[in-house]
Amino acid sequence: MLRLAPRYRPLTLLALLVGIALVGVVRLRGGAWLHASMFGWCGFVLTHAVLVLARIWPADAEAMRIHAQELDEGRFAIMALSLLAAAASLVAVAMDLAASTPGYVSLGVATVVLSWLYVHLLFAQDYAREYWLSGGGIHFPGGAEEPPFSEFLYLAFSIGTTNGVTDMVTHSPAIRRAAMLHGLIAYAFNAVIVAGTVGIVTGLLNGGSS
């Protein structure tokens, strides 16, 4: 059973409530379950990301160590959320390709974009967790020993966009394993985004020429 750290649960539960509320609103307005689910997922992701960043972004080294200990209890839940984000994007692209109205296309695009950003935020947290618990494992440019969270976001988005760690050096097997999983998910994500974009553009061109 997936478990989130006790202090981490309120953030997740609040975001979950927002997502459920959006599902209910869309359903009450006559929306299909698929579209309601996508609205709910977008609401959950956006709320959770804002809450997490509001807590972590201004944190100093001591606060980051405490946060890392909290995250350690729920790291498997974090990985599960990453995979769920990838699955949500696959559904969104399928919905884009089958959409008959611009509104559905916009919803699918929003789901893909938010899910893509969310995956990298979750992995940035995981890199920060491993770094602060193990006392290192990543060499940052400039030799910073107490890096801000922005450095871990930089690492996560570097892997997400280039499938590499660019100008950083990893010394921890645990971080390399996380980076390998991250790279595989990012590769699948990017392939889906390219395929979806081609499909949407093709559909629009065919629609315009008919």
C-alpha cells in the first residue's frame, strides 16, 4: 500500500479534494466522465505543484533536511504519481486525436503540459530527498554544498529535456537509478508529445482542407 509521509499528506489531500471537486462540477454541468477526470487531474496537479513549491522553494538547508526525511517515507508514492502522470498524458493525447471540438483539444494539451511539468517536479523532490539524506551524491557547478531547490529542478528538467545530467556529476547509485527511471519516463513522454502534436496538426490541416 502506498504511504505518504504524515506532514506531506495534507498537501496531497488538499490537492485531491480540489481534483474531486472539479470532477463533480464538470459532471454536474453534463460533462463526460473522461473530460471530468481530465479536469480533475489538472486541478490536482496544479494545486499540488503550487503547494509543494510554496513549501520547498524558500526552504533553507535545515528545512530541506526535514522535508527530505518526510519524503523518504513516501517515495514509492511519488514514483507512482509520476507513472500516473505519464498515463494521464497518454489518455490526453488519445483524446486530442479523437477530438471533434477545439475545447477538447485544449483540455488534452493542458493535461499533457501539466503532467510533463509535474513529473519533473516529483523527480526533483526525489533527487533533493536522496541528496539531503545521504549528505551528497551530486556535484553541482560551483561546488555548492547546500544547494537551493532550484538546482534540483534544473537537474530534473535537464534530464527531462536532454535525457542527460548536462553539467552536473552524480556520485550516488540511488540517484543514478532514479535518473535512469526519470530518463525512460521522459523519453516516453516526449515521444507521446511529438506523436500527439503531429496528429493534432494533421487533423487541423485535413479539417481546413475539407
